[in-house]
Amino acid sequence: MTPLLPALQSPTGPAASREAVRFGDLSLTYGRLAEASTALAARIADAGRVAVWATPTPETVIAVVAALRAGVPAVPLNPRTGERELAHILADSEPTAVLAGPDDELPPALEKPRRVTVDARASERASEGTDEGTDGYAPGEGAPEAPALIVYTSGTTGPPKGAVLPRRAIAASLDALEDAWGWTGDDVLVHALPLFHVHGLILGVLGPLRRGGSVRHLGKFSPGGVARELGSGGTMLFGVPTMYHRLAETLDAPTGSGERDTLAEALSGARLLVSGSAALPVHDHERIAAATGRRVIERYGMTETLMNTGIRADGAPRPGTVGPPLAGVELRLVEDDGTVLEGPEAIGEIQVRGPNLFTGYLNRPDATAAAHTADGWFRTGDVGTVDEDGYVRIVGRMATDLIKSGGYKIGAGEIENALLAHPGVREAAVTGEADPDLGERVVAWVVTTSPGSPPTTEELANHVAAQLAPHKRPRTVHYLDALPRNDLGKIMKRSLHVQ
């Protein structure tokens, strides 16, 4: 099997001096990353499973790369995880060691696994590692089906489940994106995504390293940081909708203002602007395109499936869609009763299968079986449509974004986009609420641009009815100061029902 990270096998000459990762003022070349990860791999080679305290630092990169090269499954941990959830993850995954930076303060729950300190600022030859017997040590990667990472889901319907991601799935997804995006070793990726999720870690770090390219992590997102890194050699930007919304807000400043013009120029010069983890509102698509002449493209994936679809770099960007299935991925729409749906008007649950899928939930054969059909399709729980060109449009989650009202199936996403087109709306979320007459009624949760004089419920309802259809108008509007969001900027709709 081709190594998961071939550029780190034995970099020499120019390859060794090429920058692999950069966090602020700290840069690691391929040679330095290879040395540091080899040394660390030797220290954890006998570990059955390791946890990684996944801060946005080069130590996290070294730790994950070392685990991959040692063939030891790694469990990325969100440093902001609460005590109860962290205890569940540790009890479920049972890591024998935790990899953390020298200055990281670990919670009491991590006292049991042995701590292995990872220091990116150690001497150039990683002398601490060689003192522990790395002479002659050669990292041994696992087989294609061997577990590479165990990434825990958000746990919206119970305790988080550990999705076991084999090396095969990671390679398949990254290679499919290479094909779709023309991703090469010359690309320099810029992002500020957390490193305990698929988006920031697998796509945002392992993606560039598999290609032999480089990644510049901003640490903390800011429009100025994006402009600086894209303007000094960055070719690709990965972000979530919240980040692109903030970029669009900056671009709304008058032409001639320094920050606005610098950002517009930097975004215009990027080869690819990619948004993921949630739908990017059409309004923000249009604002960025108008200011830069560049279109943001979207892709669709999940922890369990990695990447399913994506707009191609040489394809037609269509705001509101996530593109066709990637190479090797099969996708279908299914009705509640299991009937396979076809045609551009069909709306149903998205099911997928292919080499990008996980192998199952750790210690949960029941949940693994329930997540798959008898013929091997994974039930995503997402609802969508597929147009005549094969482009997928995500309506939302079955549990929160598909509203059945008055005999109609209504997708929350299109109503949210319509609301965001109203000048009085800054943020919007749409949910369904039980209704004795309609079955469910459309409910909007809105953050306004002018809290002192918000648009009325009637005004917003008429606005949506005029753009879409009368049966899609919100019957109730709640006005909020902010929408609840998770670490990736996704709106947590389940929280809206209890406000």
C-alpha cells in the first residue's frame, strides 16, 4: 500500500527543506517533521491507542503524524470538551497514552494515561527522541483497513460515538479531492480550523501533507490573518460559513479602505476558496463574488463518511449546492419507506457508499448496524435533492431541517437563504414546530441588523412567500441576540427549542 504520507517517508535534498506546516512564527520543514514524528513514533510504538490533546499547534500535527507513522490509532480530543463528555470518550476509547504540548494543562480525567510530551521547539535533531532508542527505528504503517483515527461525533442524539476511520478511507477521500480540485504539492493551504475534527485535521493538515504541499494555520481566525497569508503565497483557503460571513462583512466596507482592499486582493488571487461543515448562505456567496470576482465552492462530508461530494475546480460553481459525488462515491436519495427516489424534484435522505466510509462505531455494533442498510449504504440522516447534472443540494438534517407542513416537504435551508436576503436580517435559522392543523409549522429564529427596529413577523413572512411560496413562509418569528453555534460555527438547532 502507498504510504498515507509519502512525502514524510525519507525526505532528502530540496524536499527536506520544503515547509510542511507553519503556525505563527514556528515553521516545520518536511525534514524536521519527519525527524520529530519518527522520534515520537518510537516512543509510542507499543501503545494500543493514543489520545491527542488537539490544540491548534504544531505539537498536534507532530503527534497525529507520529501516530499514523507508528500504525497506532489516534483519538483527537477537543480541549474544550466538558468533564462528563471527556470521561465518556476516555472510557470508551481507553488510550494508554496522551500526547500533549509542554505547556498544556490537562484535566484530571487524563491523569491515568501516561503523558508523552511533544515539543515542536526541541532541537533540530529531536535529541530527546533519539535518547529513547530511535536508532534504526523505522515507522511501520498499518494495512488499508487498519484504524488510523477515532473521531468522536457531536453526540446530538446521545453520548458521542467514536467513528473508526481506516487508512483506506482517509487516502480515498484525499485522493478524490486531489482529482476534483487539482490539488498538488505546489499548493499552500491557509486555514484556522480546529484540529480535532475531520475538516481541520484530515482535510486541513493531512491533505496538504499527502500531496507534499504545505499548510499555514492562523491559530485564531481573522480577516487580517487570511489576507496576510493568502497575500504572501497562499493558494487555497478552507473555512466554515461563520468565517466566510466575517470575510463578507469586511468586504462590505467601502472601496478604498485599507483592510477591505487588502482582503479583496488576497482572496482574488487565491486558487480555491472552499467552505464546508455547514451550508454557506447564498447571500454571503454573492457578497464575496461581487467584491473579489471569485466564487466560494462547497463540499459535503461527515465524520463517518469523510468527503462525499464537491464542486470541482474546473466545474461550474453553483451557490447553494455541494457539487456532484466525488470519484468512487455512490449516492442516492431514499424515501422514508426505503423507496429509492429519482428526478430533480425528488427530496429524500441521502445515502452513500464507497471507499471513503468508516468501518464502524467503536464498541457500538448496534449503532453501526443501524446506520447502514442491508445492502451496505450509509444512512447520513441528511436530506437533499440531486439536479439533472448530478449536483447535490443539502436541505438539512432529517431530524431538524425537514419540515412536513400541510402535506408539503419543506427544507429549512432555502427559507434561511430567503430570510438572509432581507436587509433587516443578519443571521437566521428555521425549524419546525408541532401544529394541530398543519402537522408542523415553519418557525424562524432571527438576529436582526437593527435590534431597535426589527422587521415584523408579517414582513418576513411576506418576504419569504414572495421569494419561494406561501406555504413556506414562517408562521412564528423569534428574535435573538445571537444564534447558538458549536466549534465549527454550525447552528445548534436543538438548543433553539428550549430558549
